[in-house]
Amino acid sequence: MGKFILKTKSKKIIFNFGFSLASMLFTPMMFLAAIIARAVQNKKRKPRLVWGSTPIINYSLWSNAMVKAGYRSETFTNKYFSNINKREDWDRILSEEYPLVWWPFKPFIAFITALFKYDVFFISFNGFFISAKPLRYLQAQLLKLAGKKIVALPYGSDSYVFRNIRSTSTIHGLMMSYPDAAKSQAQISQDVEYWVKHSHAVI
């Protein structure tokens, strides 16, 4: 048990170091990529849509509907929930992309490549792949710098700020179903305020 805890802590330290290193390396690259993506965008082309990066099944359904409507639309998520969804529900999964790249670098590469591949980003209040600060709260600015449109589609635990809920039974239900959200209220509140302020539309 002690070895397992030590191994888990070591892995967490290594990954935190990796994400910190990635933030330093990729921040200037992301701003440069956003400027270039804006310069080369084709405004006459029908908008290309992406849904992610949280694997919400509704995103898959909406993306498929937009494909049938004649749009180029894809889901691009960090993972999928194999206990409730099938792999074929999703187009691109981050864990399968860039096989030779160290995992902490993958979200940043995914974000940069998406700037060139898509025009409208349908996202939750979790944002699009980047979870580490300070870039967590620069995602919208980077997307706008690249000339992209942002549509926020919250799904539930990403958007419930408990202090704003007046129903005690609703709060009780949420705390029973999503205990981790109760521990992350400060960040959830900040996420909600950030994306409400910076999104072009919130649905």
C-alpha cells in the first residue's frame, strides 16, 4: 500500500512538472499560432465545427446532426466514458492522437492544431483541453485572436455554483451525485464567469 501511494505521488509530481514545462514552452507558440491562424483563415468557407473537449454524449449527437446538415463537424475529446459510451460515438480522442508525444504536451498541441482545423468551438465551462493556469484563463483570448467563435454549452457539474442555488434539495442532490464538484466550487465559479464573459454565445 505504501509503495502504491509513493508511486502515485511520484507520477503526480512528474505530470505536474510536465504540465508546467509545457505551459512555459507552448505559451508563446500558442499566441503565434493564433495570429497565423487568423491570417490564413478563409472567411468564404463554410464554418468548420468542433465539439469538446469534455466527452459529453450530447456533443456527439449535435455534431452528427450538423454533419447531416452539410457542415464539417467533429468531436475532439480528451477521453470517453467506456462504461456508458462506445468508441464509435466519437471522432477524435486525445489519448489516441500524437502517439510519440509525452502526455502533458498533448493538450497544448491539440489546442494549437485546432486553431487551424476548426472555426467554431462548442465547449463546456471546462474549456478546450487546457486545464492548467494561467493558460486556463487565456483560452478564449487565444481563440478570439485566431478569429474563432466560441459557443459555451454547459452540461451540469461544470456550471453549478452551489452558492447561487436556492433549492436546498437540489444542492443536496448535487453534493450526493457530484461530491468532487463541492470541493471545486471556487474554480467552477471562476470558470463560469470567465466563459460567460468571453463566449460569443451561451446555451
